[in-house]
Amino acid sequence: MRSIIGVIFLITVLAFTELSYGASFAEFLQQFEVNREFQQNNINYPLQYSFVDSEAEPEPATIHQRLSKLEVQALKEPIYPSPLAQKSIPLIRKIEDLSHTSKTVRLFKPDTSYLLKYQFELINGRWALTKFENLSI
């Protein structure tokens, strides 16, 4: 019985790993949204991260950082919100095809300043998050 469970687990892990290689962007994004480990394994580190510091003087300023894998893993929440989190806010998702190897996903709440922007690139046949911007004020 243990060996059957082990085989099922291994097949599941391999399926998630293989999904990032050669998968369509829609398939990749679906998995990226629901699986935090998959998410962390499909980020190009160090991750380019920027956010708006609304308390900067004399006016709000955009802060740019690079996050290591350890810093991303230490975050309380995943970098990319789950479908349940998106629904609870609620957020609208827009995908922009920049090219066949580059996609931008925007998550925003209409009539507010809430805006998250994600840049994905196809690198060596594998989709990866390369840039995350929290443009909310």
C-alpha cells in the first residue's frame, strides 16, 4: 500500500514539474495560481520586485528590489493570489500577450488604485515569473 501511495505521489510531482515545460501559458498560469510550491519553483531569481511607497516625501515613490528565493519563501502570503483570494477581494484578471515568449498578467480591483502586475517569460522552454509590481497606492 505504501508503495502505491509513493508511486501516486511521484507521478503527481512529476506532472507538476513537467507542466512548466512546454505547457501552454494558460495551463501554466492555472497551476501557478493554486500551488505555492509550483509558484516558488517557477520564479526567475532574484525576482525583480517593485512597490509604491505611499508615505515617501515629498510624494509617493516606486521602490525597486530584488527578492531571493529565501525572501519569497518567507512571505506570509504567496506572490500570486489564489483564485479564492482573487474572488474575495474581488479582482479582475487581464492577460496581455507581449509576444509568444512574454506575457503580462494584471490583477486589479475596478474603481480603486489596487493593481498587481506580473511579467512572465518563456526561458529555455519553461514559463517563469520574472517581475512583480505592486502598483497599489
